[in-house]
Amino acid sequence: MLFDTHVHLNDEQFNEDLQEVIERAKEVGVSHMVVVGFNRPTIERAISLVEEYNFLYASIGWHPVDAIDMTDEDLAWIEELSAHPKVVALGEMGLDYHWDKSPHDIQQEVFRRQIRLAKKLKLPIIIHNRDATKDVIQILREENAEDIGGIMHCFSGSAETAKECIEMNFYISLGGPVTFKNAKKPKRVAEEVPLDRMLIETDCPYLAPHPYRGKRNEPAYVKLVAEQIAELKEISFEEVANKTTENAKKLFGID
């Protein structure tokens, strides 16, 4: 069994062939997926999808790029929706210093508010971090995010940073980049992070693994991520698949 912990099946790129995409995932052994909503339209679509498919779960939050657009009403709405039985996490949330739509101070405030909400709701959080590692870790520490823990989504940092995150009760999630030929950092992370603190994801439709790099990603390709980790760790594919699925179910409270 494979658990893709981060999919955007709520993206319009899947509007035409969603059922076929889901069938391909099931054929390679994907048993569970978390659909991530990060603004009003994607959250609404995520909720409708998890109500339609029993093996889909949702995470809801506000993306840092759009932090400047988040209102008090949006946060209250997320809190209200979090009572849905298939909402298993809050996020993706975090910091993104690559794009300049939302000023850093606003991103940081929106991030803090979502961490506090997750602590109130006792839900794990899914962290988006782009070019902001130092500030992400500082905020997680200051907000005592270890109380709830969560996922460092599509982790792109160093093995040393991964260790810091694990010490704060976070899982390290690897996606397509671990399969890229010259991706030294993700490969080293895959080698060094203990399997019991590791998750796998696609982040589809983005970041497709080799040999599909540059094309639309889909949940079936999470198998390639697991195979690459198994090769790097010199263990069986089955061990990676089973342990990362067990880790995800434990984190999300799924029986």
C-alpha cells in the first residue's frame, strides 16, 4: 500500500480525466491520498472530493503566497470546516519568499495564526517552505508547534535541517525531486532520515518524478518516489511503502 500525503486533485488540470487518474493510482497500490486545499476554491473542491471518494482525505489551510488575501472570516471558515470527519490536517501553510505577492510580515502573521488554530483543534500541520527555512523553523519553535507536529511538505532542505524538524515532531516528506539525477540534497535526506519519520508524496500536478519531469504529475507516480527511497536506503520497496503508509495513518489518525 502507498499513501500519497499531498495531492492537488482539486486542481483544474484534473478536471477532464480525474477518474482515470484515480484508477491509475489504485492500479499501482495507492490506497490513501490527502487532497490539499489552500484557498477558498481549492478548499471547497477538496471537501467535495473527499465526500465522493472514501479513500481521499483533506487538509485545509491558507497558502503563504496568498497570505495578503486571507481575512478573519476565512480563518473562521477554516475552523468551521475542520470539524468535517475527513479533514485530517491544517495546511498547507508556511512561508514562501520566492514570490513577492505577500509581504513577509503578513505571511508570518498568517502562518502563526494557523499554527495557533491547529493547536486549538489538535490537528497536525502541513508546512510549505520556499526560500524561508530559517524563519519557518524560528516560528515553529516560538509557537511550540511540536505540540501538534506535522509534515515538512516536499522537503528540499539539508539533512541537518531535516534532523531539526524531526526533533520538533515533524515528518519529512519526499516527492519527485528525490528522483532527479542531480538532486544531491534530497537523496542525502532520503539516506539519512529514519524511515519511521518519513512520508512520500507527489504534490501533483507539480514536480513530476523522473522520467516524467516537466509533465503533469499524478498520484500513481508516488510509486517512483518510494522505489527511489528504497534504492537509496538499500531496503525493499515494500518496506518503504508499508512504513510510510503506517506513518501517515498514525499522523492523520486514520484507522
